[in-house]
Amino acid sequence: MELKIGLIGCGTVGTGLLEILDKKREYLRDTFDFEARLVAVTDKLKGSVCIPEGIDIKKLLDLLHQGERIDAYHGEVGSHEAIDALDLIEKCEADVIAELTYTDIKTAEPATSYIKKAFRSGKHVVSSNKGPAALHYHELKKMADNNNLFFRIEGTVMSGTPVFSLFENGLVGNEVRAVQGILNGTTNFILTRMEQDSMDYADALKLAQELGYAEADPTADVEGYDAVAKIVILSNVLLDGNISPADVRREGITALSKDQVLAARAEGFRYKLIAQARKAGRRVEASVSPRKLPLSDPLAGIMGAHNALTFDLDLMGKITIQGAGAGKIETGYSILSDILAIHSRLRR
């Protein structure tokens, strides 16, 4: 069964998805009866291409890997403005829109407008963008449901490590009473280096930036804003909450010193930036802050840039998952997994 796909945004995640679709084309067809027809791609910086008959993914990847613009697909030379994304979403013949634009946690734009346009145009949406999911999840989910469409966001919390799909399948029927975890790989890497290499915070941050774990402006990571967005998504999707980022108590890691980190380790504890949420009657309470965990806690053993979550479930007790929280292929896979879930449901 073929699904027609349109990509809005073709940066790291979009390229990762295309590489997977190219590499695993025969496997996906033979195993899942799934064939992807890429009909449209637009990127604010790289241009656009829209071909109803299908875009040659290998040809497009070659252009991207060579640093060429997307609109060079037609053999054109020079700079061209990208086709307006809202127009492309409405006019292209995609079944599924993969919304992969940059994340703006403060406004969730322009991503939210793109998602709404897709629903109004009768198209399913998959996205790894934290902004719309953190600020407008319930509104967007209701809009999708009212139009008999799917809105899937597996990649918003732990990249390709399954979180939401886990509760659709393996843990279906469980009620989540609480969740806590390490949801930012940059801060976990910094804390790991501060402990294992006795590095000062500033030096550990510099190393994280040199290795590509931290941005030039690391505020969203080290001050906890990225983890706040993710715990809001978890609260609203899995704990049936209705909170916003402003409702989350937040503290970053910038005030932690090497001496504090090493002293905690000597006492049998380890500092982690922990995002947590729990049900309190009909409300959900959430926070992000550095915490000293006993070394016996499964989360204390998560080192480097990895992420992890511990769920407190009514039927299964506590279950911990861990895996990559970022990465081109890993996040690209999250988009593929959501597309495959839609494909499976449409087949049924």
C-alpha cells in the first residue's frame, strides 16, 4: 500500500527520514507492504520541489549531500524562494504531512499553522516538533479527531526511542500515575563530564559545544526549557493533564558546581537534571530541576548524552526505558514509525 508524503522542513530530521526511506525501501515494501511516494518537499532555506508522480529520493539526497538546493532537482541554477509552505500543504496530493520545521517553544509557530492547514486540507500529520505539542496538543488532537485524521508526535520527547507507541502496544491498559526522567542529553553529558573527569561546568559546556551536543546558545538546554517542553507533552498525553510550560517549576544546572557534583558522588548519590510529573487528584504537577539520585536508582546509571524515563504504572509498577534522545537517524526513525502506524491503521 502506497502513502504519499509531503515534507515541511528538510534539515537534519528530514534528511534522516529520507535516508531511511531510501536505504530500507525494499524491506519496508516486503515486510509491511509499505511504499512511500514523496510528492513534495519545502524548506525555508533550501527551496522546494513538488512532483505528484513522485520525487526520486536518491536523487534528492545526492543534491542535499552535495550542499545543493532542493529546487536544483529540476536542474535549475541559482537561488529561488521556497514555495509558501501553507500553499504547498493545501495543494500537494500528500496523504501525510511530516512537519519538521524548527522548534519555537515560545510561540510554536510557524509549525502550528502548518499542522492546522494540513488538517483543514484532509491530511494526516506526523511531527517531531516540540512547540505545537507542548503548547497546543489538546487543540490539535481534537482538530485531527474531528476530521478523522491522525496526529502523531513520537519524536517530540525521546527521539526514536518509543514512548507514546509503547502505551499503544506493549503497555496498553496501564494508567500512568507518575513519570520522571532525563530528557535532555546535553545536560546529562555535562553532568557526566563534571563527575567523571572533574571538569568545571564551563569546561564541560565548552566540550559539549565542541562535540555538537550543545548549541552556541545553550540556554534552552542548561536552563531546563527543553526538558520543560517535553514533560508538558508527557503530562498532557499520558497523564491526561492540561498544563502549559508556565505551570512547570523549573531550575537548570548552571548553578551546580564541580564540588557539589563530586561531593554527591562521594556520598553515594549522582546529580541528574530530572523532569517529573505526577497526578495530584485531578491535576498534574510537573517540575524540572537538578536532583541527587541514589546510585541504586536506574536513572542514576544513565550517562553521557542518553535519555531515560521511569513510568509508575497502576498495573506494572515502575518500568524504565532508555535510549537516544536525539540524532539524525534516530529522530528520522520516529517519523517513519509514526507513518508506519498510520499506514497500518489505514490498511485495517
